[in-house]
Amino acid sequence: MSGIKKIGVFTSGGDSPGMNAAIRAVVRSALYYNLEVVGIKRGYEGMILGEFEDMDRKSVANIIQRGGTILRTARSADFKTKAGREQAYQQLKSRNVDALVAIGGDGTFTGAKVFGEEFDFPILGLPGTIDNDLFGTDFTIGYDTAINNVVDAVDRIRDTAESHSRLFIVEVMGRDCGLIALRSGIGVGAESIFIPETKTDMEAMMHRLEISRKDKMSKILIVAEGEGDSGGAVELAERVKQRFPQYDTRVSILGHIQRGGKPTCMDRVLASRLGVAAVENLITGRRNEMVGLLNGKIAFTSFDHAIKHNVEINKDLFKIVDILSL
Ligand code: F6P
């Protein structure tokens, strides 16, 4: 047993739908196991400045359905410095916080790894990012909501594209990872998807547009924001226009609409399971790992490994787009 009495919980980096469900799960399970729990505002930034708030059952009532994060979030430059981390440590000590649950993505876990090692501090991480770019979990908290947000938006675009017989190039989020584009692309029946993990054969793509059914009223191409070969949505649109002047081409960049809104049930359940597992495993002495879900089971991955960006693209999924879009 770890002897932990008080847990701090915080969210950091880009927010993701389901973070509130994760906070709720951490707070309620900590109380269930007779631990005290404090919420730390604005991630590492608030930790440095001592923005702490005692949490009870009521502080997390009616938040499971809300997007964003009630603890707010930030990206902290100061936490990257030794002095900043030292100050954060002193703040935690002064409030008797003896373990942390960090909810976020790769930046959050990079900070958690350094801090955990430097001060021998127990931390477990929950994968909270819409990008799904962490190794050691099949899905991150927020990814399912984000891809459903994309599907909702592109379904609407499809309606108007169909009415006007237009070709739409839709840019989706994902920083340098194409997993949002890949799944949502299949979900909307995209004609083509462009992701950073695979080399885009522009000629082949143009050829596919050429031979695709002439009676298709609309065409949707999904481009991940970090994809470089096509030059991004705007440049790709120029290339398509030059080659196919007969197409009425439009660009739509979905942006942060993808990251907001109510979390899906999948994300709420994932966040709840991982939040409970984090508290239970801090109690038994686990530390410096991310808690994820692999093949339906709770799994632990070192922070180091989780952030290595070695999430593989499922080639079968990629091929499905080609097969089904003709
Ligand atoms: O990591 C989540 C994410 O939404 C990425 O998909 C995107 O590239 C980035 O954050 C946008 O960051 P910001 O909200 O700071 O513009």
C-alpha cells in the first residue's frame, strides 16, 4: 500500500470532451476510498501558482455530460523549467497533496514524467486528447466525441454539396496524427483521405477523381491538418481546381468545433473506467504510467512509451476508403 491520503487532479494541454467525466470519476472514487481530493486549476500553470480547490461529491455533480473541463486547462512554459517545477512541488507539499492524476495528452505526460522522476512523486495519467495519438490505449478520452462531431458536420456539408454538385475539401484536426481523419473519413463515406502517416500519391488521387462515377453529385475529400504532401486543404483545392475546372470546389476547415460539445456515451464510460482505475492503482502503489484501455481491459503504459508517437495506422481501415468510394 502507498500510504497516499490526498490526491490532486488536473487537466492540461488541449481540452477534450470527457475530461469532466474523468474528473468526476477521480473525485468520486477517491472519496469512496476515503481519500481527500483537490482540484488543481489550469494544469501545471495553476499548480505552480497554487490554484487549488478542495473537491467533494457535490463539486462534480452534473458535469459528466459537459464538454470542456471544469478545472480549465493551460499549456505551461514555466513548468518546463526546473524552477517552475520546484515551485509546483512546494505548492503540493504545502497542501499535503501526495499523489496526482494528470489528464491530458503527450505534453501533459512529458511534464508528468519529468516531475515524477525529479521529486519521486506518484502520478498516474489519463489519456485526454481528441487526437488518439497515445500509445497504450485503443482510444483516448475525447476521440470518439471528436469523430462524431466531424461526422455530424460533414453530413451537413454533404447535403449542401449534393444540392450544388460540389467537391468539398474538409480539413480536420489531429495535429500530426491522422486518426481523426481516418475514422471520420470512413464514417462520412469520403472519396479520399489525406493523413500525415502515409505518403499521398497525388496522381493516383487525381486519377481516382477522374474515373469516379460521373453520376456522383458530390465529392468529399478529408485532409488531416498535419498532412504535408497535399500542402493542406487550401493548396489541395487549388490543385484540384486546376486539374478539374469543371468541379465547383469549396474548402471547409472545421477547427475547434470538433473539440467542443457533449461527450458521447463511449467517452463518458471510458473516462469513468479509467478514472476509477487510476485512483485504485495509485492506492496500491503504481506510479508514472498512463492508464489506458487495450482490448477492453485496463492497461498501464510508462509515460515514456505512451508519448513516443508510435501509434500505427490500421492499413485495413485506410484501404476501406479506397474500396468503398468508387
Ligand atoms: O491536441 C488537440 C488539438 O486539438 C490538435 O488536434 C490541434 O492541432 C491542436 O490541439 C490545436 O491546439 P489549439 O487549441 O491550441 O489551437
